[in-house]
Amino acid sequence: MPRLRVALAQLNPVLGDLEGNSDRILDAAQRAAEQGAQVLAVGECALSGYPIEDLAGRASFLRACRQQVEELAVRLTERGLGELIVIVGHPDGPHEASGLAGDRTPSAIAQNAASVLQHGRVQARYAKHHLPNYAVFDEYRTFIPGRDHVVLDIGGCRVAVLICEDLWRDAGPVAELKNAKPGLVLTINASPFERDKQQVRLPLVQQRAREANASLAYVNIVGGQDDLVFDGDSLVVDASGTVVARAPQFEEHVLVTDIDVVEAAADAPPATVTLEPRTVGGDVLEPTINEPGPVEQQVWNALVLGTRDYVNKNRFPSVVLGLSGGIDSAVCAVIAADAIGADRVHAISLPSRYSSEHSRTDADELAERVGIRYSVEPIADLVSPIEQQLKLSGVAAENLQARVRAIVLMAASNMHGHLLLTTGNKSEISVGYSTIYGDSAGGFAPIRDVPKSLVWKLATWRNEHAAAHGRTPPIPENSITKPPSAELRPDQTDQDSLPPYEVLDPILDAYVTRNLGVDEIVALGYDAGVVSDVVRLVDHSEWKRRQGAIGPKISAVAFGRDRRLPITYRPSQ
Amino acid sequence: MPRLRVALAQLNPVLGDLEGNSDRILDAAQRAAEQGAQVLAVGECALSGYPIEDLAGRASFLRACRQQVEELAVRLTERGLGELIVIVGHPDGPHEASGLAGDRTPSAIAQNAASVLQHGRVQARYAKHHLPNYAVFDEYRTFIPGRDHVVLDIGGCRVAVLICEDLWRDAGPVAELKNAKPGLVLTINASPFERDKQQVRLPLVQQRAREANASLAYVNIVGGQDDLVFDGDSLVVDASGTVVARAPQFEEHVLVTDIDVVEAAADAPPATVTLEPRTVGGDVLEPTINEPGPVEQQVWNALVLGTRDYVNKNRFPSVVLGLSGGIDSAVCAVIAADAIGADRVHAISLPSRYSSEHSRTDADELAERVGIRYSVEPIADLVSPIEQQLKLSGVAAENLQARVRAIVLMAASNMHGHLLLTTGNKSEISVGYSTIYGDSAGGFAPIRDVPKSLVWKLATWRNEHAAAHGRTPPIPENSITKPPSAELRPDQTDQDSLPPYEVLDPILDAYVTRNLGVDEIVALGYDAGVVSDVVRLVDHSEWKRRQGAIGPKISAVAFGRDRRLPITYRPSQ
């Protein structure tokens, strides 16, 4: 059986930084070549970052991408890596926009491409056939679908090249390629993390390998990009679906594997591109298989990576957040410290006249345990003049406190360049239990995709993880166990306004994430009155939420972005 | 030549209010029948409103739509309108989502349909073939494309039914239907207004009529839906492209026209649905042709309609806005008064220690001329305690003033239920010349799609329009002529930070709206240094803007929503 030594480089691109990403690919090529690799594949759009959204409509951007690919081929040769076959994902264009009458805003002018580089030039180019346009994906907006297949003959090994969604389609390219009898299917991907992705992605890869009767090599990108976190987890399975190599999650890695490739049948498909691989010396490599950790660890690592990349790729020197003594801000502070180091995290305790003693002491305690920078800024004397001049009462007075806190935090942001983190969780944001321009203010929302019940689990896991490694658990036990409260009036708790979180969270999951109707949720066994209360809160809050941004969240739990609903609408189903 | 009496009802649906929209269609059917119409067509998704965004993924919503269509057919018959042929646009489903492996978030499960109702039931149903997925459209996210054509034989008149984008495709359905030889092409549409739409839509309709050698009836919806304004402007052209009837813009209207239909050839296409029309008595109707007004008037009316529908469909009792004495807030106040009446508009003057005398007097003057509710709330005593406790200076101190104003306005919103209007224009928002959680705070942004130079033109047009009708020009001349200033420090003007608006606006148009690269803009004749300054400001502000929402704007000028760009990215082209 012929054998190929394939390197899968899961890299962390910076979106739009074509030169920097190109350097990253060159470094990976160097490391792959040192390990004797014959083929190197990097992820979907690894040259540009993913998703590129409306940059796809800029002809100047697409020309720069194409030029960068051609330069990369030359630079590989200049470094003595010309024999290495490098498969690189990038937006390709500009292409002609098609078929729209009149002088209209053009449709997509780019393709989502994989270029095959060797000997200083592009030897073949594949354009993605299937464009996902659901959940977080908008590729019909950005790309023109490709129509042709690309099959490589690499020293007698027949390799089919696919891109991401191509693999997901039943009766799609894998089935279409059956007659070409590839020995290896190589897919480059930009596949975001979600809590249960493990249960979907690996079985899919295994199923397609068996369908194709071929080995399958799957390379993903890694890193945070706004709402999304790409987790890597690149892997190789054999034709029976058995995992033969697997990269770690949430970090850059070059996975080099010897792949036994089912021998190519004599009848090569007409468009086959023949490439001569470099020769590999030495022994067969010992394959490495990294198993993912428990789900809380995966989610935690996703939140840390998403936060780190948002802060660093946007070149913020530091972050600031309000520390209330409650669980949400405590978890956000620890995520931030894990992401960028405690000395770049500035926390401010902002006690009002309604704040309890434990709010202050729990915040103090957390700051000390984690070693973040910490100050206290009482707001009573800032709130009173406004409350009195405007004669505020009720909810308006409660909101005022949250808004004065936002003013203090944004002032710190403006004075020192900190990014303001907003610390709301998915449950409270879904039902609108927050103040517009108050606690919802902030440029980045680390736990906005995390339901409250999972926030507690993550806190517990993080403390246990620290203890297990002989370190101080960062989160004070009291922040985990005390009843949650906004403390905007005396003796307030969340459950004055909301059902218990163990009831609320599954109803939110059914309504917001799984898109079930009211009747269907009641049929799951929930009280009809509670369901209709929750649904009313959500419908109202989605409308309200549009009044005040919360910044990107990290999609670490549910797959997909928040629902995109009309603001102006009368829900009736 | 056979003749059909066709009613085109351009209705203003409330999104999701299926019963209310159904009532609207019934009323239109009544009026159409009274004028002897044989066929009534209403716009695309007139039963649901448009765009429905992720409501398309709710099976319960789609079942409710389908049920409402069936009930509408019955209710028409019950009212004695069973013979009237009614063509109604609605989302249809749930359909099977297709071809995605694994237990994934489903793709679209709806079609964008036109149902043909007569005698109490659905006689035929067409599903839109071509799904726009550019600019403001996301239909690949929401709909499954249809594949079949529907041709009706109505008393010997052969009528082809299409939906919106189907008409825009070169070599699309109009060409495909050539062999069916329809005498009338009837398209139902949800086509949003933009400044130059007149120059595109009418010529397209004329061109397709000539291509089909058929009369063409085009019915649009009307009304505001979040960012979008649908302008109606429904029309009928004959086979030579000559306009024979045209509805007014920006209002509901039932346009009833006798259409001479080219006789159907003998060879009916196989899937033709034959319907017997009711008989028409009396004389041939005199056709009505409404010509659109000048462009400033169209834009003004679009802004007024968009604001009115946002306020009323969302059931806000009233609006509030800060009145600075400058042109932007003056124009927004007049738009609001035109939209919902002066007594529902609450304006607050918020002078600081840097405010000039004319800021106050120009605001007073405007409030008096327009008759809106008006109060003055000085902010100096609210700003000082914060500035002193936090020791703020520079931009942080400037932003503080804007944020305290937002607190005052949001307090009024929370106390009285007003919707807060934010008054920024497209030029300043594009370059980030505003304060997050300050002047950018607000639930709706009437002029966010209007460049500053057009704001002045609109103000001048509105004053002249008032004078021409013997009314007081609403906007004080001084607000139009004085140099624009944020007044956040002594003697500040916009041009301390920005190029003159007559230079800035065309560069913004080239970069943001037309997606040109830096080199291409310089090649248009602009100074390279100015272009690169502006581009840097825009890139920075798009990133900054994501930190604080501004609420929906009205797309009244450029076609399309704001660019959707990654937040985390390094622009290099």
C-alpha cells in the first residue's frame, strides 16, 4: 500500500493579516519538512482568516489574497521547500458577479478556494462546492460555489481535495468522487467549536471515510474570531474510520502522520493533476492521538481562547470589568486572567447604597486570589445628584445605578485603553434581565453564550482543576453558593423576577436554541404559565436588546449565533 | 384582445401579525371587488410581513401561516368574494430540510410562496425560484428555492406568477416562460426603497415586459420594517413597456386597472391551472398614473414612514430625543413630528458648560415652530461630581458629557416609555465621530443612513416645502447655516477632526457603499493622505461601533445594510 507523510497544520490566523498568516504557513512548512512531510495542508481560509464577511465583496482584498498565494509559492521555493506540496485555503477572486439585472450591488465575487502549491507556483485550485448558509454561516452572501473536482496523483497516491461543508452533505462530493476512487480524502476546514461538536464531527469524518473507502485527513483552523472559537482537533482516520492521529484542541499544532493510502485504480479520472512528492527517509512515525478533555474543560478553554484572541488580535493592552462579588463577574475575571495574565486585568468594585457587605468582601477575596489589579469606586455620591435632579423612582432609579457604573467603567476604558468586558450570562440576557447602557455595556461578553446553570458548573470545575494541581481555587466559595442578586434595591434576588434557573435554562434552550413553539415546549412537561411567561420575556428582550449592544459573545455552547429576528414584529406562535 | 381587471393592493403588513394582515387583505379584496376587479394581488409575504429572518426556522410559525392562508380563502367566500381570484404572498412550510449530515441546526425549512385563492380554497401555489442573498437580503438563510412554474388560465388570459427576485435574473424565469407565452406576467414583491431605485426598478419592469411580449403587473408592499422602508410604487406596463398605471409611493393603495392581455396561444403549457373569473360590468376604468416626486421628497417620506412604523408597530406611546440646536437633531425632531404628530415628540435641551448661547436658543426656536413637547435639563451639576471623583480629562471627559446626556434621556425613556431616538448622521457614524453609550445611545436612528451633506439638503427642502404650502418653515435658518460642532470642549467644530463634508461624503460613498479600495479612490481624484485618513477612521470606527449599538437606521439612501465586517481584523487593502 503506498504511503504519504502528511502534515496537518492547525494555525491561528489573524483576519486580514495576509502577510502575517503567510509567515505562519511558511513556519509550519518548515517544521513539516523537518519531519519529512511530503504534503502540508492548512485550514480553510487560513491565509485570510475566517469568516471574511463583506471583505469578500472588495476586489482589492481579493486581488491581495491571490497575490499573497502566488508569493507564498515563491517564498516556499526560496526557502528550499519547493518540493513540499502545500495546500492552502484562501478567498479567491475577483470573479464576475453573475446574472443580476441593472447596476445593482453585486452578489458575491469570490470563491472559497484551496490552492495546491509546489515548485514555486499554483499547480491546482479547488473551489468549495457547498456553501453553508445557516447558523453562523453566511457563505451565499460571500462566495460563488465551485463546480469542478480536483484530484491529485501524488506519487501514485490519489488524493481528493475538499473544503469543509463539502464533507457534510449527504450524497455530496464524497459520493460524487466515488468513481475517481481516491485513496485519501483531504478536507480543509474552518469548523467552530460548540459544546457537543465532538459527538457530531468525528462520527461524520468516520462515516465519510467508510463511504469513500479511503483514508480521510481533516485539518481545522484554531483560534478566536469575534463570536467564534475554532478548536483545531485536526485528525486522520483510515478507510475503516479508525482514528490514527489527532491534534490537541485550542492550540496551534502541526500533526505529521504517515498515511497508508489505498492504491489508486488504473483508470485515473480525466482531470487528475500529477505531482511528484519529495522522498521521505527514515522510520515510520509513531502516530499521536490527543483525546479531548471533559466538556467543562473544553468550554472553559474555548472561552479563554476566544477572550485572549479578541483582546490580543485587536491589540487591547488590557481589560476592565466591574466586580460585584457575584458568580458571573468572578468567572469572567478568572477567564480574563487565564487568557491574558492577571496583570492585564483591571477590576473595579462599584458598591452602591444597596450593596451588601459580602458583595465587597467576595470581590476583594477574588481579586486577591487571582492577583488581578483591583480598585473600589463607590457610586452613591455619583448617583444621588442625578436621581434628585431628575426625580427618579422605580425601574428608572434601578437602571440609573447600573448606568452610572457603566460610566465609571467606560471612563476607565477611555483613560487607559482597557477593553470593557460585560459579564452577563446567556440566561439573564435572553430574558432581558439587565440594563441597557448599564451592566450590558461593554465591548466583549465572555459568557454571553453560557446559561447560568453552566456558569456555576464551570466555576466549580475551575476551582477543582486548580485544587487538583495544587493551586488556590480562584473563585470564593461564597460567590458560588449565595443566591444571585442584581442588588439594585434592598433584598432583591433574581428569583423575584425569574423562574429558578434549573427551570428557566431548559425552556430557553427549547425556545431560543431549538426553535420550538410554545405548545411543543409545554408538551415537554413544563408548566404552561411558566413557559408563556418566559417566552414573553424573551420576545420582549430581543426587541429591547437591539437598543443596546453587548458586543460579541463567544459561541462556546450552542451552535450558532443568536437568532436573527425582526425587531418590529408581533409574535403569535 | 382579452381584458382582465386586476387590483394591485400595496398593503402595510405588521410582521408576525397574521390575523391583522389577513384582515388587511380582506378589506383590500372588498374594495377591489367593489371596483369590479377579477384578480387581486398583494405583495410578497404580505400575510406575514417581510423579511421574516429566523422566524422562517420555526415550524410553529410556518404552520400558523399556512393555516391563515387557508382560513383567508374561506373568509373570502364567506364575505361573498369567493369568485375573486386572490394571489397572496406568504412563507410556506414546514418543508423537509435537505441533505445535511448529522443532527445539525436545520437549514431553511420554508419556501417563499404565492398562493392563488378562489372558491374557498388554494387553487395553485408558486414558490420563488431565485433567492436574493446580497445587500439587505438573506433568503438563502431562510428559504428553500422553488423549481416549478405556475401558469394560470383566467378566462382565456394566460397569467404567469413570479416573486420579486425571479424578475431580476437575466435569463431567469421570464426567459424560461417564453414558450408558455403568457399574456400577463404578475409579480408580487417586497422591494425596499433606496434613493436611486426609480432609475433601476421601472426600466427593469419595462425590459422584462418587452422580453416576455406581455403586460406586466408589479405589486409591492409598503411600510417600514426596522431598517427597511418599502415604498409601494406598484405599477402596470403593457407589452411595449409603456406605463399604464402606477400607485403612489409610501402609502397603502389599491390600484385597479383594466389590462389588455395578449391572447394566449392555443398550445397551453401542461401545468396550466384554469380559473373562471367573475364577470366585470360597466365601463373601462380610467387608468391612474402617480409620478414620484423629487428625490429629497422621496427620501424625506421614506424617513417619516420608517420612523412612524417603527414607533407605532412596536407600540411606543411617544419618542424622546436630545435637541442640541444643531442640524441633525433638528431634522430628526421634524421627521418624528411628521411621523407621529408633534404631541408625541418629547425633546430635551441638555446644555453643558461648553454649550453656546445659540445651542439653547436654536433648540427653543425649533421646539416652538414645530410644537413638540420641550424641556431643558442642564447637565453641568451632574457631570461635575463624576469628573471630579474619577479625575477625568481629555477625551474621557468629553465622552462623559455625552454619556450623562444619555443617562438623562434613558431615564426619561424608562419613566415614561418613550423610545429614544439617536440623531447621528451617516457621515459622523461612519468615521466614529460620536460617543459610545453617549450620543449614539438610542433605540432608533432616523438619519443614520443619511450623509451630512444630504441632511442639509433635506432640511432646506423641508423648509421650502413648508413655505410653498404657506406654513412656517420648521427648522431655524441658523441651525442650517452654522458650522457643525459637538460642543464638548470650547470652540470645537467638526472640521477640527474631519475633512470638510463635501470631501468626506464622496470618499465614504466610495469606500463604504461602493466597496472600492484605497488605490481606486485615489484614482478618482482625491488626495491620497485624506483618503487614507478617512479609511483609517472608518476601519477603526466599525470596530468601535460594535461596542455600542445605535439601533436600526432607515435604509433610505444607499441600498443595503451597513457592511458586515469582522470586528477582529487587520485591514491591509
